[in-house]
Amino acid sequence: MIDLGKYEIWFVTGSQHLYGPQVLEEIAKHSREIAAFLDSSKSIPTKVVFKPVMTTPEDITRLCQEANASDACVGLVTWMHTFSPAKMWINGLKILSKPLAHLHTQYYREIPWADIDMDYMNLHQSAHGDREYGFICTRLRLDRKVIVGHWQDDGVQKELGIWSRAACALADSQKSKLVRFGDNMREVAVTEGNKVSAQINFGYDVYGYGVGDLVKVVNEVSDKEIDDLVKVYLDTYDIAPNLLPGKERHSSLREGARIELGMRHFLQSGNFTAFTTTFEDLHGLVQLPGMAVQRLMADGYGFGAEGDWKTSALVRAMKVMNAGLKGGTSFMEDYTYHFSPKGDKILGAHMLEICESIAATKPKVEVLPLSIGGKADPVRLIFDANTGPAVAASLVDLGDRFRLIVNQVDVVPTEHPLPKLPVARALWTPQPNLKQAAAAWIYAGGAHHTSFSFSLTQDYLRDFAEMAGIEYVAIDNSLDLNHFKQELKWNDLYYHVAKGL
């Protein structure tokens, strides 16, 4: 469903006519080589497209206009091979609406000590050409990514890959449509927000549909479609004996398949990439969608429970960022605490809707009581999550801006079996520890819903936040709670003042 190979980042080199046509030809040759090398890098999921060397204000402005108009282009990677007077870049950069990365590199890795002369020095001037360019970007107050190092270094390629994935997520968000089946859970504050402001920042459009609209599509699903999907279930998962064909609860499995097929048809026909449900609005549905949501998330859809459209959109963005990476991303909720002398932990779960992409083993399929929602017992996938480093991210609307809060966590095995807990789950220690991390999260206004990922790091989300022009705060082992509280106050002042600049 998510193909990052359809996107492009444009590799743009700056110079000037002062050096003459022969030098400009050599600069173009070097730039083509670098662009081709980066295009072949396994760390960069998009195409890297060489663009002609920029030497005039008119060419730069035209290039930025073309980038803005291109559906394929998700961002520009710029590099000054020589000295490129930065006033040439002003008009183009002022109108550029795509993410910008500044690659501070040079063609040759090392100085040729025995042969270096002034011709070499004049040609390889990134050391001060990029500083001239960097000044004008700062003068224009442009949010951009600065990456320093030789273009063949693995670290440089990885940084560009992270940036390109974040740029793809923003490009996807700007064209996304999100559907809410029903409204938000009643009286809940943090799942609310300004949808117009969200569209201005992120581009996605939030639609609302009554559950009856979904039920109509669910009821139109054919028995043949259900038969085929149930066979997929039987071939893929560890199915509880009472759900097998001919057994007493098999009809519940078929009803889960009917709901999944109906939701798929609805989402596909409307070109939606993310959705929400709420157990307070299930009119006409036999059971709360459980396995349907889990499997749709595994295919790349964003999801938020209880009408939480912001988390749904964030899950989708993180699904785009992690396309092709190992580890998985899921909707998640901080559910209950484990205060212990051996170390405090958080048990994360939800009523049903945790994505199987983070499962450690083959999920089990069972139908068990939910004890909430007032509907038939729903079918769901049950599993323990993988272990290892992960991030939990929350997007909140503070009224005057959006804040993205990211906590680095370490997922560990459960200390004992959980035979009576009928949901997928993950157990983790938040960095630096539960006491400080939870306090910082609460000071920052973080939600109880998160987008949870084993495949992404803070670097991806920081790049995404900067591209979207929203606030970013991190909670990890470097946390100083007093400084964190001050940072929140400084950020509050900055975002108030910046609107008037």
C-alpha cells in the first residue's frame, strides 16, 4: 500500500558563472556522480534526481517553482560545490514550499597534499560556499535539515534517508483523507482539536461519516468474500478451536471478516488513508471492529480509537516513514502501571486495536468478552509485542499550535504470563525512568493515545515536526526535568512571538 519509490528528492548544486564553462562542466559531472550514488543507496528509499547546476537567480526561482508543482518531488537536497553568492537564492527559497535539506559535503574526501594548488582550491569551495548559503537560509528563517560529512559516508546516507522518509510522510499527509466513523468519545478533551488548523499544518482533510454509512457497506459484503477472507485467517493465524468452521463461535469470526471487508471497501472507495472508530457509536455494527482495525493498520492505514483523529493521522505518517523497515508501528495506549522495586514499567495495550506489525510471534485469534461498548463479543488478535528500543509519540493541539511529544522507551518481556488479558500488549520502561518520564509527559500535555514504533527513532519524528512547522519535545535518558519544564515555557513564548515575526 505504501510505496516510497514513487517519490523523488531533487539534488541541486549551486555555483556561479565566474568560474567559466569548463569548471561548470566539471561541477555538473561531480554532481551527477553524487546524485547517482545517493540514488543507489540502500539507506535512501526515494529516487534521487540530479538537477542542473544553479548559477542564476532566474534558474533557481524556476527550479523552486517546478519543485512546488511536482507531485513526485518531496524535497530538495542542496549543496554548494563552489562559492554561490546567496542573494541569487533569495527569491527561490522564499517561494519554496517543499522540505529543504542542506548537504554540507565536498566531492573529494581528503586533501591531495602533494598536488593541491589554487585550481583545486577554487573548485572545491564547499567549506565557505555552504556557509554563504547557510547564512541566507538563516536570514530567511528557513526550517531545514543540515547534514555534514562526505557523501559516501554511511552516516550521511542514513541521515538523508531519515530526512527523505519524513519528507515522504509530509507529502502523503498533504494529500491524505481521514474518515471518522462517529464522533469523539464524549467528554474527552485530548482527542479533540482544530481540524482546520491541522489541515493548514499537515495538509490532510478530516471527514465525518455516520456509522450507518459504514454499516450499509458492511451489509453489502458477499458470502464469497467472507469465505475467502476466513480462509486467509485460517492460513495466517493461530485460531481458537471454537472459531473453526462448524464450531460454536465460527459465526463471530465470519462477522469479524464481514466488518473488515466492509471497512476496506469504504476506505478504498473514498481514497482514505486513516480512520477512527469509537465504542460509543456502534449503531448497526454487531461488534466493535477489532481484528479488522488491527489488519488494516498492518496494511498501512492510520488508526485512532475513540475518535482520536490526530493520533490516526500520526500513525499513518509513521507508517509511511517506516515503509520497508523492520519493526512495525502501531496505535497504542499507556494502559496501566507496574510499580516494582525491580523497576517501574508501563503496560501498553488497548481494548482491541494494536497492530500485528509489532507482534513477537504468530497472533492468536479469539472471541472474548470486552465488557465495554454493549455489543457482541468481538474477534481480535492477541499477542505480546517485540522487545527492544521503541518510541511512543503523541500529537496534541494546544490551541495556538500543535506539539509532538516523543518518549524513547525500552520494551521488555512480561515478567509472567497474562492468561486472562484478552488483548495485544507491550511492556516497557520509559526513559529515563517512569517517575521522570511520566511527569515530563504530563507537563507537556501528552495524550493517553500514542503512535508506537520499533522501526523509527526520534530523528525521524524531529525531522517531520520541523518540516510541518510544529513544536517538538523529547523525553529520553538526557532528560533534566527542571530544564524540560523551562523548555516548555520558552517554547510557549517562542510560538507566541514567532506569529508576529
